[in-house]
Amino acid sequence: MPEPQFRPRRSALYMPGANARALEKAREIAADALIFDLEDSVAPEAKAEARALVADAVAAGGFGRRERVIRINALDGPWGRDDLHAALASGPDAILVPKVSSPQMLVAVQALLGTAPVALWAMLETPAAMLAAGPICRVRAEGAANLAAVVMGTNDLAKDTRARLLPGRAAYMPWLATCLAAARAGGIDILDGVFNDLDDAEGFAAECRQGRDMGFDGKTLIHPRQVERCNAAFSPDAQELDWARAIAGLFELPENRGLGVVRFRGRMVERLHAEMARRTVALAEAG
């Protein structure tokens, strides 16, 4: 599989596929990624209309640097294959596959895509996915599917496990950490689940901080009002950026090229810190 291009995925906003006005306004929203949804947010009787609206919107373009992702319905249901064909024809950046519970599901989707220049994203939202997170996230490294990112589906996980979604998400921490480790082992990005209470600004900010502290690349969102705060939460602050810029090229200096550790500003800096710093700078510049 081709090497993934670095791009920020701090915020990924779900856009209901049956809402033509929302699809039009999406071109003005400062999210890093837009997930045009044909699955959960669309009623059965509106599936065909939503499919056409989303395909037309994505094909029309005008989204700038925003990553365009289409979430299809499950392939084993009545709408999934038509969703996939329409999505592929519209030219998105990625297709989000729901309820992925095994690597074979992604391999099957990749077989239908062939060599089309589109990436796959996968929803991890079932108990089976929690148990198979490692193999699912390895499909790219193994050359079996062009998987670029996985997304935590915490609402569906709550439904299937019956674990309560409470502030702090204590019951979910083992699953979140397991999937994050699997994504990192597979060399792909991972996005945290949504926060449901639009009126709880403090709770949303706390959950963004928790996700970033854990190592998530960003968070999925349900409303445009969440985008700005999410982008800020998953971006380096001024102090972090200053430090990152200072050490990003530290080992490229002639006096440091043969060293594995350098003392800098009273701290011991290893080459891995410089690598982390370069990503921080890239994130700030890309955002």
C-alpha cells in the first residue's frame, strides 16, 4: 500500500447525508475532515435520496483542504453496495466502513475498490471489534487494505456492551487504550468517539483533553459548534510549538549528527524527541 500522506485529523464532523442545506454549509466549516453520513443519521426511506445528495456534493468539490469521507451502510445490508458504488464514483478521499469486526471485512471492501485512489476508514464500535482491534489495524501494514484511520464508535459500543457513558468514561478506558495501541502498532490514525451533550461545554473540553492526553489524533463531532474547540484541543499550544521548533532540527546540526542524546535547555533530548517534535511542527503548519 502507498505510504499515507501526513494530514491533520484533529476534528472530523459527521454531516447527515439527507440534509442538503447542511451539505452545502459544510464547505465553510473549519473541520479537518467531513464525514458525509449515509448510515445512522439517515432514515431507511431517505437512504436513496441521501446517497444521491452526498455523491453530488462530493463530486462538486469546493471543500478546500478538508478531507472528504463518506460513511456507507454495511455491505451485507440492502444499501451498502449501492452506497459504495455511488461513493466511489464521486471521488472522496476515504470511505468509512461501519461496524468493522474483523480484518476480512476490510479486505472484502478493498477487493471491491480495486486500485481506486481512495483510502478506507473503519468504525470500531462493537465488542467483536474490541477483541479484533490488532488484526484490523494491521491490514495496511500487511498490504491487505488501504486503511488510513479507525474511528471509535462509543455510542454503538455503549448499546452493545451496556456500559454507561459517564463523565471520565472509566468503563471505556480499556477499550479506548486497546484500540489506540492497535492503531499505533498498525501505523494508522485513530479518532476518538463523539460527545453527545451539546450544552455541556466543560464536559466536551474535558473529553477532548482526555483524548489528546491518551494519544488520539482527533475526535469525531456531531455539531459545527464543536469544531473550533476540538481543533484547539488537539493542536500544540504556543509553548509546545516553541519547544518543538527548537529541537526538531537539533540532531541535524554538525556537532550533533553523531550523537544519540543531546543536553539542551537543561534537559536530555534523544532522537525520538526530535522525531516527535517534527510531527508537532508539521501538525501546527498543516492546521
